Amino acid sequence: MVLRLEGSWSLLVGKRFLSLWEEEDGPWDTARVLEWPWKAGKIRAVSHTDISKQDLKICVEFDDEPWEKRRWIEVYSHKMKAFLVEQKLVLAERRSQDNPMSPVQWPAMASIGLA
């Protein structure tokens, strides 16, 4: 899926996102990705109809904050390390806790990256 066509803003508004900002200098330990300071929420508006514009701003509501504190963030900022947007629900193979030798299908959210 390509998200650079004009009018692509409608593919973002109302979607859930996961973001990661650089809060400190230094390397990120990829073995500890679950411990990184991820922030999640919902996209409420975008500043352009073409989301490939480098000055794109997105109005977001973070999950851990009241809706009155929603704010505009710059997706393509040098401080933004990752900005993932939900794309579709998929089934992913996972090991069963009851029988580790028998994989089962679990629902998972597939995301696309903007930054």
C-alpha cells in the first residue's frame, strides 16, 4: 500500500498509531524493543491531503492522556524515530501455551510505517 497519493489523508484519520521519539542520544537496543518508550493513540486530523509532504503534521490523541490534551505532531521530524499506522487485521502464527509444538492462529494488527 502506497500512502503518498493525494487524498491519502482519509487512510489515516481515525486509525490507531504507535510512535517512538528519540528521548536520549545513543544506540537503541533492538533486543529490548518492548521496553522502548512507545506512545500509542488515535489519529484525529492531518495537515495536508498528500501525506508525503515533509511538513506533515498529525493531530493525535494519546491513550494515556485525556482527549482535551490532543496535539499536533510532526511525523517527519528528526526526533521521530518511528510512526506506525494500523493497516489491517491479520492472523499470525503463534506457539500455543498448552502445546508449544502445535502453532495456533492469533489475531494481530499489521501496520505501515510513515517515519
